Amino acid sequence: MFSIHEDKALLDLLASIGEKPYRLKQIHQEFYKNLVLDFSEMTSLPAKLRESLASSVQTTDLTIDVTHRSEDGQTTKILLKTHDDRRIEAVIMRHLSGRTTLCISCQAGCPMACSFCATGTLGLERNLSVGEILDQITIAKTLLAKEQRELRNIVFMGMGEPLTNYDNVCEAIRILSDQKKWDFSSRRITVSTCGIAPKIVAFGREFPQVSLAISLHAPNDTARSDVMPVNKTYPLEVLMAALDEYVAITNKRVFYEYIMIAGVTDRLPYADELATLLAGRMAHVNFIPYNA
């Protein structure tokens, strides 16, 4: 079995059963545009092709384990199970403005070991495949369709560090924004990283329209290294140089995430240091209350 997102495999399957390549466009229309997940219901396709697809292709490789909706109805956490019994999370956020955002994972676990992050305590279990990244979107779009809501924004801010699963994340973004598929605006996609400096520059060149968020969380190397081990490999001088190059390439503002941990990252002198660090840079700072 292979993922429906693998076009080459689909074309090979079509050729093997004597179907013309134009059938791929029909499959794309049914799945991406019409949100039909059951091949038996893809009525624009011949019955024999539907049978072949059902026996060879998966429209999703994830299953929903648990969903939990907040009391105010704005947020739904979805715990998903992979084929090898890993657990990952995706979160639907319904904003009061009417727009809807999906937060997705790119890894099971995370290798970065940030001290304030529950996922970091798990360590890295494995990277998610392109299909598993996109399956989270398929599942969320299906749930939202029942509410007659459209997905407006996607953020790679779930489990894992996107830039350490670089190739799969990039391919997922390409498929997500493909006009023949979901045709999702690159401007409505955000990738959050803890600061893998070399990949930041490469990412900016490849996806200049996708937004970038940086988990900063401290304004100096000593404080940042205490809570984020990645800072020992890519200290602020290296990180900020990469971000300056990123902005020069993309001309886009960078979003900086800053968690407020009492007595650790919320010290008053750090406010001045943060202002100095970001002075003259295209920056938006998002202060995050620490979740006890």
C-alpha cells in the first residue's frame, strides 16, 4: 500500500492496469477538491479502477485515537495513531474572527529536548512521512467539513522540529500548495523552528512566501542555553545572522515566540535585552504564558 499523495506511484499503478494518465487528474479532483476519501465513492472513476485503488492506495495512514474539544468550543485536540502505534497530535483552532487554523506535527516525539516542552521529554521516536504529515490535514478538513468550516491557516507547530525532518516537510508543503491539489496559499502556512540555522536560509530560498516562526524564549545565550540545548550548537549570533539572511531573501517579517516562565525567562532586564536584540529587524514577538 502507498499514499495517495505519491503521484509517481499512482501513475505507475494506472499504467500497470492499462489506464490513461489523465485518470490522475480525476483522482486529484475527487480527493483534494471533493474530499472523497473512500475510493468506492469516487464515481467519476470506472469501477475496475476504484477496486485497484482500494487494494493498493491509502487515503490516510493515520487513525483517530482520541479527540477532545475545549469547553468554549474553539479548540479541538486530536490524538492520532500511526501504523506502528506511535501517537502524534494535531490541533484545530477556531478563532473568534471566523478563521480556522490547524497545528500539525512533523515528528513522533522531538529531538530538541527544550526543558519547558512536554514533547521534548519523549526524545525523537521517528520522522513522520510526507503522507503522515498531510494525513493530519485530510482528517482535520473532514472534521471541519461537518461544521461547514474551511481551513484557512496551517502551522507546523505540533510535535517535532520541522527543520530536522526537512525533506518531508518541504515535500508536504509542495503538495499542500499545488494548484492541482489543495491549492493552499503559501502565505497561510507557517513553519516554527527552534533555530536550525543552516536550514533556515535554505528554507527561505525554497519557500520565500511561507512564514517563519522562531522559538526564541530568551534574549541571551546563557539564558537560552539553559532552556534550549539547540542554542549550544547554534548560538544567538549564528541564529540571528541566518535570520538576517532569511529576511534579505524573503523580505518577510519573522515571528518570534517567547515563553514567559516565572523567574526564568520573564526577568525585567530581559525585556531590554530582547528589544536590543530585535532592534532594526523585521520582527513580531508573541509572548506565551507558561502552561503549568
